[in-house]
Amino acid sequence: MVLRFLITLVMSVLALTAAAETRVALVIGNSAYENAPRLDNPERDATAIADRLKQVGFEVTLGIDLDYRGFRRLIGKFAREASNSDISLVYFAGHGIELSGENYLIPTDALLEHEAEADIESISLQTLVEKAALARQLSIIMVDACRDNPWVSSIERLDKTRSLSRGLAPLPDPGRGQVVSFATAPGQTAADGEGDHSPYAESLLELLDEPGVEISFFFRRLRDSVRARTDGEQTPIFESDLPGREIHLVPPIAKDAEAETSDATGPATAEVEGENAGTSDNEFLNPLSAPRSRS
């Protein structure tokens, strides 16, 4: 009982700390496609990710099984919110395709009979990247949309000499103060998962509320977790253009709360303390010029 109370107390402190910054998220899970096989997990993935983000201080807009009109409407709402926020985050689970080097996220009502109609029936990933970048300090885009492409053999191409990739094109260049993450490498497919969540979502759920993890390290740990979970068959990648200071998605635990939790939990908490030793205060600055990192 005491342990449960302390964990609840710590999570409340983390949410209040995050509330000092304005954090908004757009989370979308498309499972029920009208013209393609149903995906089992995106709806569950998005719902669980949305709940976890709320716990760490995000104001979340959740969209499930969005058609084109609904998708565009939520993007507009998110753009307004992101422009008044310090931190913005986008998570998409569902189908995505690459056409002529550009990545598109697929609404549930898309037909995709011809490549020339792709920008009319689907959502350019670049649009979400640009809207997320309206945040003042940090924006994060996470895409679990590299699942096997059901349109690979049916869509009519403009250039009939080029084959259609089963995965996505390379990541778009991030803006300043931005991180873009894909569930797997370009041209590769990501697993939908045999359990309740995809491997990418399962790893995110394990890591999202862990305090004191610097954001670049967060995405490296995400990569390693998914790789281990899939026996090396799936490796997430990310690109970032971040300032030269530590940034924490979830702030480090205050020393007094950390000590109380250590007393209640013993060695397990001491191990976490050792991992997070030496982390700096969670201070977000306006992005400065810094080398772009790729993993």
C-alpha cells in the first residue's frame, strides 16, 4: 500500500513539473481500413500511448480510425495547439507508404488506385513534421507506419519502371529542436505485433514515463529495446537537431522523493538512481545550432 502511494505521488509530481511547460500531443491509431486488411494493434497502441502521455503532463488529442476528413481536421486542431506550446509530439500507428521518395500516412477510407491521387487521398508526413515544428522549444514525431504495404502490387505508378517500396522512404530532415523517429529502417517493414501492441509501441510504453532519461539516450534505448524484442529483425531509427544541452522528456525525480521511494523499494530503485546519477535540471532552451545526430 505504501509503495503504491509513493509511486502515485511521484507520478503526480512529474505531471506537475511538466505542467510548467505547455505540452501537446496528437496520437492517431488507424486499424479499420475500408480498402485494406485490418491492422489489429494500432487502435490499442494509440490508446495506450495517449494514456501514458497524459500521465507525464501532455494534453492529448486522440484519433482512432480516422478517415481523410477527420485526419485533416485533427491536424488543423493540433497545429493551433502546437503553435502555443513549448513541446509538441505526434504519434501515428497504421499504414504508411512511400511514393516518389515522399512518405504518406493513410486514412482509413483511402483507395490509392493511382499514384497521382496519393496527395489527395492520404496525408503527407512532411505536413505533420511542419505542424509539430510550430512548438517553441521541442517537437517529436514518432511513426509506427512501416507495416507491410497492402497497395504494393495494386497501385498504378506514374513511373512504371520503378517498383513500390514495402517500407517508408528515408526520414525527413528534422527542423531545429526536433526529433523524428521511425519504427524501422527505410525500405523495411515493421511488425504489427502478436500481442496487444506492436514492438515499437511496447518499448515506448516501457520508456515514456521513466524520469531523468536524456532525450537522445531515450531514442537510443528505444532502438535497442525494439531490436531485442524482435530478435534483431526490426531496428528503429531517428534523426534529431537538438541544442547542446540535456533535455528530458520526463524530468528527473527530486532528491527527496527519490530517497522516499528508495526506502520503500530497496535495491531496484537504487539501480535506477545509479543510471540517472549526474543528470542536470530539466531546463528547455530555445534550440541552438547543433550537429544533427542520426541513429
